[in-house]
Amino acid sequence: MSNDTSSMADRELIEKFKNGEQWAFESLVDKYSGRAYQIAYGVLGNREDAEEVAQDVFIRIHRALPKFRGDSEFTTWMYRIAMNLARNKYRWNKSRGGQRNVSMDAPIDGSDDANGRRFDVTEPGLSPDVRTTLDELERQAGEEMEKLPELYRQALVLRNVEELNYEDIADLLGCKLGTIKSRIARAREELRKRLAL
Amino acid sequence: MTHAPLHDPCPDAEQISACVDGRGSPEAREHLLDCPQCRQTAEAYRLLDTLVRKRLAPPHDLAQRIRNGVARAAAQRPVPQQAWFLLPGVRLAAAVALTLGALTVLIVALRPNTPEATLAVAPPLERPATVHPPVSAIPDPANTMTRVDVGNLRPARETQVVGSGLARALPAEFRHVWNVEDVDGSARLLQGIVGERDVIEGVEQGNRTFTMVLPDRDVQQLVDRLAAERWELLSPEGAQPRKGANVAFSGRKVTYRLVLAGR
Ligand SMILES: [Zn+2]
């Protein structure tokens, strides 16, 4: 999940932390808190919960790091903690009635809107009009993404987390590669239709 | 997607999406070169990825907030995980203190010198060994930044008031491991019983955990109820089933952490 150089650096940071150098832990937070947040966001679909989970992730890591033996890479370990905590949080939210209710079975072949509803995807930032359109699009995309069925959203979000590839995502979600490929496609197609792109 | 007359049939959304990620089949990739319609779909997917990434951008001060949260949690964690007793200068004192049977006092006294405490931005939660902290010092699970460290409530022994046959108060925080037949079913039951109260769910060594802050009386009732459901309590600390008569209740909030272990 990360290249040799960065995992070496992680190992060094962990060693330093084990030797009592607190700044090393803070470096790990600086380096990876964003990814923990993004993974949690993929599961939970909202920023507040994602931040809460990201914090929990590092509280746990801080506690467990002295015993971390480095059998797996730090990032792999951290991603799993983030995913588990986010799923717990999701289950908890759901048990309290906060679940989303979007059909997973809607057809997504795109055949119903292939003609007429698209507009050209313009280069960003050329004119104030285009800028406004893009800002608006960004807002809409965010809102629609949060409304996606969670399996699609998870896959698409994880695809856009730095340095995660299909194999990493399949590993994290415990799915086959083909399933991931299909979910990412469905998420994209669903969003494209909803935003009439 | 329409069938452009000059090309093979258009690939499906999955193929186009795979092309965007550099994983399309050679046929699909080739098709995209020639078919404006499919290329436009691929461009839309790329744009969506860009928009998703923008949406995913963490708050700019996330790392700082997390560092503060970790520091607070560490400060609230009375027994450090690190081998603080191996720190220079501590071992001798520890040996002396152990001889005197005053380990608990030592732990409290040394906490500001532990590695975790040096990270703290908030003053460490000092407390005498046998006196409960004020209610205001009990972390509120509903608050993101002062949330209790759900993974590490220590056993209650250090803070438990030592009674002498008299009723004693419950510790301000304690942890129970319950042995249950069906973990998921038991978790649902628990959520049903505790209802709308704030419960933080977590995982500890693969076991589901539930942390809640309840008035002492409610914790006792909960423990009685769970025992009546044939859950088996493995922990000797804190509220014990059907032993409410031995507890001095004051309505004080107690942080109760429950670990579900399957049989
Ligand atoms: Zn085509």
C-alpha cells in the first residue's frame, strides 16, 4: 500500500516513538490523519463522523503502537483500524435510525439518458460562469455522493483516497477485485446520471 | 450509450470506468479513442473523481485537532501503556514504593513524567488514589474532542474505595468483560436496553465493546438485567449482579465499559 521508502520512514518514526519521542507520533498523525478521515468518510458519508473516527483511529494507534511489531505495514494496519471503527460507527448510526435509504438495484446502464441531457465538460476556471458552474457542480456532486448506496460510495471514495488501488480496496472491503471494479463503475455511472453529466 | 456506426458496440459503464483507472481491456481502450460518446462518459467519470477528491479534502486543521484529541485521551488514561517504570530514576522509586505498598499513589504521582503526559495539551487528570474524580472530570462520550479513550478504561482497582463492611460507591469508571452465547444478538439486546443513551461502540482484540456514561444506579440495574439474561460476568470490579444492596448510590455518573466475549 505504500512504497519502500515511505514504509521505511514509518518504521523509523515508530521506533522513535517507542523510544519516547512524541514528535514521531505527531509526524504519523500529520502524514496519515487525512487518509484515516477519507476512509471513514467513505463508510460514513459525512464529515463530522469521519473526523470523529479519524481521531479514534489515532487514539488507538497511540495506545497500541508500543506493541506494534511491524508484521504488516503501518498503513495497512492503520487502514484496517479506520475501516473497522468506521463500520462500527456506521452500524451504531444505523441502529439509531440514521440509515440512508437508497435503492441498490436501480439500473445503471445509462441508456435512458444517453441523448440530450448532457452538457459539455468544460475546462475548469476559464470564465466566472464556468467557475460558478463548477462550484455548483462540486456542491451537487458532494451531496449526491453522500446519498449513494453505501457500497458504491465506499468503493468510489476509497478509489480516490491517495495511494489506494483496486487491490487495496478489495482487501479493505473484503471483496473480490471484480466486485470493486463493478461498484466503482456503478457509483460513477449513478453520479453521472444524477448530475446529468 | 449509443452504437456509433463506425465502431464496435460501445463498452459498458464498467469497461469505461476501468479505462479511467488504466484497467480497461485493449478493445475498450481502443474504442474510446474513436468514439466521442464513450470518451465523453470517461471524461465525466474523471471529472467526478476530481469532484469527489475535493469533497474528500480533510479539514485543514484535522491533524492538529487529532493531535489534541490524542493528547487529551492520553491524559485521561491513568495507567500508561508504555513502560514508564523503566524510565531512568523511576525504577528505584518504584521499588521503594512497592515495598511500601504504595504503587497506586506512585502511579498518580508520576503521571506527568510519562511519555504520554508530555504530549498532553490539557493538564493531566490528577486524582488521589482513593477518591473519585469530580463528575466534571469524567469524559463525556458524546463530545468528540474530550471523548473517553474507549479502548483503555483500566480495571477499577486503583480507584475503588476500600470499604470495611460498609456500603461503597461504584468506581467512577470500570470495565466489565461479559461472556455471552451470541455476541451480535447480545449487542442488539444491549442496545435495546440502553436505548437512546450515548454508547460508543468499539472493538478490543476482536471483541465488541460498548462504553457509556450512566448514573451509578442505572449501571447496577443494567448489570442485574444482563445477568438475568444469562450473561456471565467475568470481571470482579465495579457493580456486581444482585449486589446493589452493598453499593452506596449517589446518582453520580459512571463511565462503564462493557466487552462482549463470545463463548
Ligand atoms: Zn462508444
